[in-house]
Amino acid sequence: MKIGVIGAGAVGGYYGALLVKCGFDVHFLLRSDFEHVRDNGLLIESKNGDFILESVNVYSHFEDMPECDIIIVALKTTQNKLLSSILPKTMKKNAIVIALQNGLNIEKDLSEIVPSAAIIGGLCFLCSNKAGPGHIRHLDYGSIRLGQYHENYQAAGITRELQRISDVFTRASIPIHLAENLGKARWEKLVWNMGFNGPTVILNATTDLIMKNKSSRAMITEIMLEVTHGARVCGHDLDDQFVEIMLNATSQMIDYLPSMKLDHDAGRPMEVDSIYWRPIQEAANNGFDMQKSKIIACQLDFLNRFSE
Amino acid sequence: MKIGVIGAGAVGGYYGALLVKCGFDVHFLLRSDFEHVRDNGLLIESKNGDFILESVNVYSHFEDMPECDIIIVALKTTQNKLLSSILPKTMKKNAIVIALQNGLNIEKDLSEIVPSAAIIGGLCFLCSNKAGPGHIRHLDYGSIRLGQYHENYQAAGITRELQRISDVFTRASIPIHLAENLGKARWEKLVWNMGFNGPTVILNATTDLIMKNKSSRAMITEIMLEVTHGARVCGHDLDDQFVEIMLNATSQMIDYLPSMKLDHDAGRPMEVDSIYWRPIQEAANNGFDMQKSKIIACQLDFLNRFSE
């Protein structure tokens, strides 16, 4: 069984390395870090123990990759336009595609590119970042919530493919939770992501500082409540108490910079479209105007364009 | 006739100097710049011609000031708590108090401090800043829109006091427009102020850059439309076309940093309460939730607290 990993940054590099470490046959598609990783392998600094993989299968062109049984998509969504070329050429006919990405309608897009594939969405609860080429720093957490995609995000339940992928990841010591309803799981993740990702960039602050200040905490709460309302108009049974749960969980977390903040600080484009505009649009299609989120999204679009 | 000027920054320093220059008997209450201005006078750099007033009447304690016939309040609203001590001691019994300040309910507060006084609100259309102690740099514009306060902002029309103050300012070559309805005039000013003041701080950008970027322009437009709606629920006949007029006017303006941006850059507290929270509260009292403005106000409160 071959596993392909598209993108080996903070997410793909970390999980891919864990899969290699426990003996799976993993093939990484890289761009900027290709030569470095080919020559030096992958270095994972982790709170669970550091390790080096001296030799890993890496490719700079997808045409050179073997066809895989499982493809893990771990690009930033801002690069997803590449997938329509990459995916059909790198997967076996009945492959399973796993999207470890943020935002909404990710799997729907994938299903249009590879309609025959089983598609699974994975929501990572992971604090990691890329410290340098081929060098991943895993700070904390690491579980993934997996859910199977079914047409238009109808709840798919716990499928055989989901079980299979869960087994693979679990063998690599990756904590897995299964979601019966991927659409709902994505909205649940959005409650946190829309609440914190944008504001940490706009206010140039950690989650900790945002939680400690009365005004920013009030703002985050308002945004999160708007997202739960958005989820409900889109048919997902998410109640306002979930916001309190998320806020309490965040208070317990280590001081944290979300992926969008790390992207912006590193000069990478932010995932404003998948994390903000898609849910805003989805809610609008169902008659709800996410006014607060729109303000945040417009600010992020501006900062995406004009950053210092 | 004695004119008192409370605060001699970009607004009070500029207009007060014009009044001195044309021969009025003006008395300035200063704090940090007192000694400098006492020893060196006021320097006005202006696009209408630079001038120096070598000797001006300045005071560092309001108890030392003569009682005035006209008092111009030109403090930042963040310092308004000082007025309940200052005003009763510096004005003659039938004095006119003019508030050259931003935001809402300014005159209402003043009327509680000095119930017997005639109170006039002045909305300045002025680009100026303080370049140093006693040194005002006037960049452009300079007109004032004056309106008389009447209980609970009922339209007061063009009163005798308004005419009198208009004559005084006009003699000093200050362009004056009169407003029959001060409450409406304040909301009209808020359309621009709430649209631009916060966003220039949050996005660290000039009005010009904000107007040129599609996302930020869309955001400003949304906020301004929310403010016109707020004005309407508060009883002021302000239609959405006014937003287009404001945006077009801004496109014609010189590249500009609003007062809030200048305050924040100089490490001074921003007038979030008077420019944002008061109108938000007023609209809420009338059943309208200004969701977009609240996001901006929360962000500003955060930045007021944690600035670099």
C-alpha cells in the first residue's frame, strides 16, 4: 500500500513523517524543499520526541510519483488549483483521498476533480510549524477528526473507508476521532477558526492575549456565535453553548498562533477564501448575512494584499 | 469679549490662533505645552500662509483664567471628565460653549455640566496635526459646521447664538456652515468617522490606500451604510446615497490620516467611546444592532490597550 503526501509543511510533513516512521511506504510531493529533503531527509522536533528520517521518497514533479492507494492532501488551500493536475495522475483507481485542510467545501471541490475516489476530510487539532526546509517543529496536540464526504455533505456515518484510514493513522500513533457528519464537523472547526484565525492577524496577538482582553474576547465570542448561527441555517445542529466550550478549551490551550497568523508572518497568502468567504457565502445562500465575519474577511483580504 | 480655548492641539491651537490673529481676546488653557507656548508663542504652519503669535494668553490652571463669554472646548473627548471642573469656573453666566469634538452626545454631557449655557456643537472638516509643542501644522481644509444644541437633540434651527458665533469665526476667516439640526449633523459626520477612523488604525493605512483596495473599500461602504441605518433608527432622515457622496468626496481628498490614526500613532488614547460606542449604544436603544461597527470598536479597544 502506497501513501502519497501532497505538500510537506507543518501538517503534511508532520503526519507523513509519523507514517514513514512506523513503516508505511510514503511518497512526498514537494516544491521548494525538494532538494533539501532529498539530500537531508526530514527532521521532526516534537514534544513526543525528536526524530530524523534520513531517507524519504520525495518528488518535485507529480508525474514522477507512483500511483498511490491513499493520497493525503496537505497543501494550503490557496494552492488547491494545482490539485486538478496532480490528483488524477498520482492515485490508483479506487484510492482514498484525505484532505487535511481548513475551511468549507474542500471535499466537494475534490469530488469534482476525482469523482470516483472516496474522499475523507480531516480536521487537525495540531500545533506545529515549519522551522526550516524539511524541519518541522511539533509544539503540541496532534489529533485528527476524520469524516467521510458524501454528496452535498449529507451525513455519511462511519464508513469502511473511514475505519481503514483510522487504522492506518492509529498505527502511526496519530490520535483519531471519527465524525459521522463531516459537514457539521467542518462547521464546528470553523467556530474556532473564524473566531481566532483572523483576529490574531488583525490584532497581531496570540490566542492567549486575545482571551485575556475583555474587548477582544467579546469580539471573538460574537464572531463565534455568528458562526454557530451560520452552521444552523446551513442545516447543522450546533448550539450556542458550543462557543462557551470552545472558549474554555482555548483558555486551557498553550499560547498559540493559528495557521493564518503563521502564514501571514511568513509572508504566505492567508486562507481567507476557504476559512471565511466560503462559509459566509454558504450562510448567505441560506439567507443569513454573516456581517461580523465579513468585516474580518475584508480586513484580511486587505492585509493579504498590503502587508509590511 | 473674552474667548477661552480649552486645549490647544491640532484643533484648538489652529482655530484659537486664527481668532488671536484677527484681534480677538483669546485665552488658552494648556497642559503639557504650557511653558513652551508661554515662552515661545504659537507657530502655525498653514497652507494658507505660516504665522507666529509671539505672545498669547496661556494658563496651566483653569482657576487662573478670566471668565469668558465664549468657551471653545477642543480637548480630545477622552479627557472630557475634566470639563465638569473647568467649565463652571471659566465661563460667564450667559456664556456660549462650543464643542469642537467628535462623536455623539457631546453637547448633552455639556448641558448637564452647565445647564444655563447655550451650547453649540462644531464639526470640523480640518486636516491638521500637532507637529510639536505650540507648533500646529495645518494641511488642508478648515471649515466648521455649527449647530445649536437643544434638549435631546431636537432640531434647534438657526439661532441667534449660532449667528453670533458664526460672525466671530467668519471674521477670523474660518469658513462656517450652519446646521439646523445638530443631531443629524453629528450622525452625518459619523458616517465618515466610523467608516474611516477605525479602519485606518486597524489596517495601518491612509484613506487613499483604503479607497483604492477593493476589499477595504467594500468594508468601509458596509460600515457607512450601517451608520446611515443607525441614524435613521435614531430619527434622522439620512439616506444611503449619502454614503456614495462621502466616498466620492473622500476620493477627491488629499491622502489623509484621520485624527484617530494620528492619536494612535502618537501613543494617545483613541476616541473609541465617543466615535463608536456612543452611536452603537444609541442605535441599540432604538432597536438596531450595529454589528459591523461593534467589531471595529472591539478591535480599537484592544489596540487602545495593547499597542506596540
